[in-house]
Amino acid sequence: MGAKNVCLMTDKNLSQLPPVQMVMDSLVKNGINFKVYDNVRVEPTDRSFMEAIEFVKRGAFDAYVAVGGGSTMDTCKAANLYASSPHSDFLDYVNAPIGKGKPVSVPLKPLIAVPTTSGTGSETTGVAIFDYEHLKVKTGIASRAIKPTLGLIDPMHTLHMPDQVVANSGFDVLCHALESYTALPYHMRSPCPSNPITRPAYQGSNPISDIWAVHALRIVAKYLKRAVRNPDDLEARSNMHLASAFAGIGFGNAGVHLCHGMSYPISGLVKTYKAKDYNVDHPLVPHGLSVVLTSPAVFTFTAQMSPERHLETAEILGADTRTARIPDAGPILADTLRKFLFDLDVDDGLAAIGYSRADIPALVKGTLPQERVTKLAPRPQSEEDLSDLFEASMKLY
Amino acid sequence: MGAKNVCLMTDKNLSQLPPVQMVMDSLVKNGINFKVYDNVRVEPTDRSFMEAIEFVKRGAFDAYVAVGGGSTMDTCKAANLYASSPHSDFLDYVNAPIGKGKPVSVPLKPLIAVPTTSGTGSETTGVAIFDYEHLKVKTGIASRAIKPTLGLIDPMHTLHMPDQVVANSGFDVLCHALESYTALPYHMRSPCPSNPITRPAYQGSNPISDIWAVHALRIVAKYLKRAVRNPDDLEARSNMHLASAFAGIGFGNAGVHLCHGMSYPISGLVKTYKAKDYNVDHPLVPHGLSVVLTSPAVFTFTAQMSPERHLETAEILGADTRTARIPDAGPILADTLRKFLFDLDVDDGLAAIGYSRADIPALVKGTLPQERVTKLAPRPQSEEDLSDLFEASMKLY
């Protein structure tokens, strides 16, 4: 790539760990100048994005290496974008309706993404997600232009992950696969954009993304529990690391829908919950947890639009569907998911992470601006539907 | 793409058919100048490539549209390459040891590939194959740089295909899938190239290509016979058209091995055989047929290197493998393939297309230069092994 001045982006925890050391050694060995930015926030915000952007604008870098989870890769994508488009206002590229959703036409610098968690698939996608603090909701930037140039998917980097991080990031893979496989089919999305450059990054489910979704789901079914329970199970952790990238290729192309759309206020409105195994100084609902807690309710709601696909995924996750009836597809998948989560000691619904019925209006309000993904749900939702879905997710077992 | 002067490349048969008419109508409607080159040879040669190259050099085109099968797409790739590198000698980019195998560093023009057969997957690959007349062998050009910019995989274009063209092109998909899935694993390929630019286009089997190979094979197992037998079965022909692209993504990345390596002299040394349904003025063994006739022998030979994969593919193709023993993997897959070919009335081996034992030394000699692919076989082959494989392929049933 001819890089001479590299920005190595990571977070404070990882900056002390072998994956970052390995990259620094390689840069030193190859005589390439670099600066480290290790101030990435886990579950980043517009403010933390902007700090990173200011740093890289001053550095005049010609390439980026992001070492970390989705938070780090997403921060690095945003930094690369705004450093390459220095006169843009921050909201210019942020998804509408919160931002202006402008298409990206400036050339970006090469970005090498080195994932150290197995969930986000961010190394394969053109999406960067953050908390917009002013509105207390998650939103993001979505453009093919910010997709990393290269992803280095090295399973050795996953061996340091605590078990809850493995579980929660694995739930993200699970939902990427389930949501992209059940998303509105690409030929039913409307209106048709007037020009290819205004096509959204998320196209709806299609024959290419389906392959990745189903394959990733098979790996989750086979390996996620093993990867959580035994940090030395290299086979399981390697496969989950690939599954994260595979599901990323699928959903990065097809999109996700309600679990993700509803997850953004669930993490954005967090009160005091602090997840075990996450070394952060602020309340935090990990992304994968915020996504998976609504999954039984969501797939009960969407099953009528593609019951065969819902049954097929239930079967992959271990359900015996030989005598299943089509109208039961939703409850069968929901029960399969509940059992899967119970086996992994997941918190018993939104109530267990600090929400009550009184929070539902705010959770619904935080979901409404997530049109980019909620519009990809196979079934349209009213505010009442969303309210029912949050209520059904208060308790799982 | 900003194109103002387009080369539309096709063959004489297709130039009278709807897929070409549709492209011309679109170019006219959009006010884009274009010239048609319809002199593509089915199973192209160095001479036919050179004619196309001379044509496009004179035309100073800024974009290409190739409408046809592998022959047309491959000719267009070569034309685009040499027009973009006008001072290169033809052999510069041809695979070693026949050519010099130089890496491509010039920028090419955009190429839109519109496949009208369902086999080659050429719309997804950086490979262009031709008969080198002087040596009577097939060889090619392989570089990521010649991969089409865009493939338009429209199943309506497959409805005009005669049944033998559907069958033979489907066999190409079958062998792309089987060979790439059983190819030497990427981490066992050696020696390691000194620089990424000299990495071959074919990397060996890997977790990404495996997904495409297995998925394409499942589609072949389900739809090929239907697509051959009923030209109006749009579901079957649509799925085979996708399978062709899917297998292309797989083998374009992993590579193929012995069926393809041995097929080049089988078609290059053709005597008088003229395949039914091919409207050409010269003897011709269609590529897919030349590939599939050796498949029972080849997979019997390779099975010991990955018997589980050989059994898995036999099962996908319909074999009952519940009580199968590992050492029988090769014969089981071979028998499954024989039954599959017999059901589709395929010629009974190399003898049925005009070869005898006396031709075997020449067939072996024509295979030896195909190192680019034969080296990807999971098991190394001596000249005697190749001779045995040709002999075992003389008669199938």
C-alpha cells in the first residue's frame, strides 16, 4: 500500500495486549512511521468519534490499522472518512433522518481491520455505529466507501476474550444471521433509488447474503457454546471468528432489522447496568446482549412473512421440526432461542437489565428513527407493535 | 462509469438473439456510442484472441460489454488487457510455462459481463482460457486485474439455451465445485510467493471458497437435470445460472485441478467430434464435457487426501453414505458421478468422443504444462498416474 505514516487505532484495554503489540512490532520491523490512538470508547459516541477525527486530522495519515472490536473498527472508519473530507459537517454523512445521509464521493485512505472480538463483522461492512448523545439513540454512517480495505481474521487474537464477551459478541453474529436471512427480500424494497449511488448499503435479503447468513448460523449452532465455555477451544473460537466475518458479509449486504433497530435505544437509554467482564467506567449494555434480548419476540412477530425460513433456522439451532406446522414457525423459533439463551445464562429479559414497563414509550421513541434497519423488517410495524415487542421482551423464561 | 464509446462483444449466434438486442437497445436509449464485435470463436484460440485485440486497439474504447458464454467473456477480458497494455507481447501475460506469466500492473477499462450460459462463471473470475494452436493445448491468462467490473446474471438470457449446452455447461459448474472443494488447502500450497502481487489467482481450497463450492453443488444436485430436460423451467434455469456464478466465486479464488488440467488436451486434440446442439464450423468437444468425462477417475485418485469431503459431495449428489466406509469414499463418489452422467445421456467416456489408448501419450503431454491447475490437486501426479487416469476414463459405464 506504500504507507509511510500509519495511524494504529485501538482501545485502552487492548493497547496492553498481544494483538496490538504484534502490529507495532510489524510496523517497526518494516520501518513504517506510526502513531497510536488508544482512546477509542467501547460503544462509541458522537463525541468519542469526534475526538478520534480530530486526532487523525492532525496526523495526516496515509493508512489506518484498527485493532479491536466493532467500537474500534467503527471509530477508525469514521476517522478515515472525515479526515478525507475535512470540510464536512459531522452530521453530513450520518444516516437520515438524524443526519443528512449524504453519499460519500471522496476517496478514503486504506484501512486494515483486525478484529479481536467475534461478533460485529465490522471488518467486512461499510457501517459505523455510535451513540448520538443529544438524542440518546444509536445511529451510524453507512456507505460502501468506508468498508475496510482488508480484514485480518486471526483466531489467535480471540483467545484473550473473557467468556461474557464471547457470548455477547456471538449473539450479535446470531442476530446478524437471523435478521439478514429474514429481512425484506431485495426485490420488495421500495421506492427504487433514482441513481445507483443513492442505493442504501443494506439491500434486503438476497441469494448471495442468504448463503452467508445460513452458513454463519450453522457455525453459531455448532460452536458458540463451546467457545464461551472453554477459552482454550481454538477450533470453536476460530470458527466463531470466521462466523463473525461471514455473517458480516451477509448482513453488510442484506441488512438487519428489528432486533438491531430496537437494540439502539436499549443500549442508548442504559441506566446503571454494567455487564460482567467489561472493563469500562460507564454503565453499559453490550451490543450483542441488547440485540438478542428481543429476538424471541421479534421472530414471533415476523414469522408469518417467511415461516419456512423461520422453521429452517430453528432447525439449524437444534429444534426438531419434522412434525412442525407452518403457523407455529414463530413460536418454535422463539422457544429455540429462549432455550439457547437460557443455556448460556443470559439475563432474563429487559427487566433484568433495568427496564420496566414505564420505559417502553422511550424505547419505542428511540426505535422510530432507526428507519434504515426497521424498514427492512419483512413486516411493517406500528408504534403499538413496537410497544408490544418491548413488553414481550421484558421477561424471557 | 461515464462510458462514451463502448465495445459490445459477442459471437455470431448470439448477435441475432434477444440478450444482445437488449444491450444494444439500452446503449441507444442512453445515447452511448458503441461498436459490435461478433467474431468471437466458441472455444477461442490465440489467433481469435488476437483478432479481437486488434479490433479493440483500433476502437479506443472506454468500456466493454461482453454478452455470451465463457468464450466471449474470456475474449473480452484478453482484449481489454492488451488494449490497455499496447506494447506487451501476447505471451507476456499468458500463464507460465507456456507464456511469461507477468503480473498485470496497468489499469484496465470497465468490463460488464452478461453470461448467457450457466457454467463458466467467467463473469466472476480473473481467468481467460484459449487454445494455443501451436502446441495444441489450452492455456490462459490469470490475474485479478482482468476480472469483470460487473456481472449481470439475468436468468431470462438462459431460456434460449439448447439442452446439450445446458448439460455441458452444468458439468462445468459440477467440476468447478468438486475440484475447488477438494483442491489442495491454501495453507499447504508452496512455495510462498515473495510478494503479494505474485500470488497466483488460484489460492487453494479455503473456508471462503468452500462455502461457494458446497452451495453450488447443492444447486447442481437439485436443479441440473430439471434445467436440461425442460427449457421452460425458469426456476431450474435461474438456479443453475446463479450456481454458475457461485461456483465461479469459489473456484476463481481456490482454483480447479485435475479434471480441468486434463480437459485442456482433451479439447485441444479433438479430431472429428462435433457436439450436438453446438452451431460451429469446426470439430469441438465442449469444455464442460471435456472436464466431466475424467471426473470419476480423478476423484477415485484424489479421495485418499480428503475422504470426508469426497463422501460429503457424494451425499449431496444423492448417494446414501450412512454406512459408507472412509476407504470407499473415492469409488462411492465415482459411482455417484457415473450414475449422474448416465442419467443425462453423456457419451460413454473418452472412447466415445474419438480417443483411443494410442492417444494417451499425447493427452498426458498436453496435461503436463497445465501446472497452474494440476499443482492444486491434493495429490501429486506422475506421468504414469496421468496415463492411468486417461485410461480409466476411456469408458465410464
